[in-house]
Amino acid sequence: MSHRNARLTVFGRRLLVDRVRSGRPVAHVAAEMGISRPTAHKWMSRWRAEGDAGLHDRPSRPHTAPHRTPAGLEASVCRLRSERKLGPARIGPALGLPASTVHRILTRHGLNRLARLDRPTGLPIRRY
């Protein structure tokens, strides 16, 4: 998300594209807009490849997570937490995982706080 005084918002990028398309050199347009030539070329190449959609901000989150814990192992962590009410320090060695990884899995599934689990059933409590 751009801040108020950002050099290039979506509208500024559109202005950059319009000025370059009118026949002006990219270096001149970049200089008058106060940005570097490589940045101007980057936005121009994105516009050429994707059109107006290429001028919007992109998320910095990775597209894939190649080293993510397998789904079966995550299910085992969640099952041990729900059935036995064990913490990450006890689940980790039982499954061969670091406690930090177990905690991250429990947080992802909303099981990181025992107070949020129903004691008899081990299911997450939905109050609202």
C-alpha cells in the first residue's frame, strides 16, 4: 500500500506509461517524475506484459512454500493437541519436529491456546 507522498502510486505509474507512449524517452520521464530509470523501465515492462493490471501493487507473500510441513504431519499435531492437550514441547519430540514448528502449526489452526479449546471434546470454542 502506497503512502501519501509516494513517488509512484497506481495513478503515477499510469501517468508514466502515458508520457512514454506519447513518444518521450523513458529516461526523461523518469527524471521529471523523480524516479530512477530502472524503476521506470520496470513499470513499463510490466505494463507491456500485463496491461493496466501490471501497474497495481503486488503482494510480497511468496507464491509457494516448498518446505512447508506436510498436511498429514500437521493433522497429527492437531490431533495430539485436541486429544491429549499436549503443548509444543511435548508434541515436538513425539513427532520429530522442533517445538517452534509445532507452535506455528497450532497457531495456524487456532489451537495455540488451551483456554480456547473445550476441555471435554478438545474442539475449538466458537463464542460468537
